[in-house]
Amino acid sequence: MEEQKQSKIVLLRQMIENAERNIVAAKQIISQIDSSPSRKMVVSEASQIIEGTFDGEKMIGLDGKKYPVPVNYASKSKLIEGDLLKLTITEDGRFLYKQISPADRRQIIGTILKDSNDKYYALSEGRKYNVLLASLTYFKAEEGNEVTLVVPKEKISSWAAIEAVMESSADSAMQEEAVSEPIEEKEEVKQEKPKDEPKDELIEDEWTPSVEEMKKEAEFSYHEDNDDGISDDLS
């Protein structure tokens, strides 16, 4: 009975491998039939096409092998565990990746921290998530920053992709001060304007007493002239 099971397992594995080869061959035939020049160029250069699942750091191919995924591509594309990728290995040794079926996602808030070995990780919902160092560099995240993370929706993962760095309260305060500074300068300008307005009032105040004094002097001189005339008649 045990030998029969083992034989069936070996046979099933062979069938799976043959099916995978047939799928790759079928895709190549479709690509050759496609009239697109870019498709023909890729197929002509391709020596091997492999599909696999991203594990947070590498791609696990259907052949069971691990293939390195460029960290810059993983960071910018925000790949998470479970994303299905297609790898095209060209004749000159280039690795061309393409995300063909993204896994279901959800967003969580986490904090970037560092362990005793100076290794960065994200803490969220009581769990530690590994993060790519390239992601920290790409998003300019530092220890203590709050970040938005992307993780599989229905799977507990060891890795998380950084989506964005959340703005800190200190940065918000600095922006508010920068915005309020021009307003304060405008208010100062407005306060300076009334200083020029009282000049007309001062001019009026200066002229008013002079006119009154002139009237008094005129009346006084008029009475003096009359008094002189009366005194001359009586004499």
C-alpha cells in the first residue's frame, strides 16, 4: 500500500511538471502569434518564463526554487506576501518581473522601530513585521515614524510593505507657523497705516488757534482806535 502511494505521488508530480511546461509553451506560442512588436521582441529574447509567489523578499517559483526580487521594484510596487509574479529570464541574464495577480490587501498603521541588532521592523496591532530596508530609504522613514503598512487581508504575514510615512505633529506645527508668518506681517503693515492719518488733524489744530488769535487782535486794535478818537474829541 505504501509503495502504491509513493508511486502515485511521483506520477502526480510528473504530471504537474508536464502541465507547467505545457503552460509555459502555450504562453510562448500566444506571444509569438501576438502582432505586437514589443511582445515579439520580449519572446525572442526570453529563454525562460517562470511564475511564482512573492514571500516578502523573494519569489518562490512553481519549480520550488527561490528567485531574487529587486528590492527597489518590491518597494515601489508595494509587493506583499501572496502576490503572484511572472519572471522572464532573458538570454543575456536579465530578470524581468511583472505582477500578474495581486493578493487581497488591507492597510494598518504601524511604527518603525529598531531591535538590539540594529535591524528595522514595523510594530502594528501587537505584531512585528519585517520591512525592506530599501522601502525605508525610498519613503525616507526613520525610527519612531508612524507609517501606513500594507499586509495580506486574510493571511498572517511576516512581512509588510510600506505605503507612506504619516506626517508627524511637529511637522504640522512647523507648517502652521510657516503659513501664519505672512499673515502676521500683513497685520503689522495694516497697523502702520493709521500712523500717517493724524497728520491732517494736526494741521487743523495748528491753524485753528491762529485764526482765533487773529480775530482777537483785530477786535482789540479796533477798540484801541476808537478810544483814541474819543479822547481827542474831549480834549
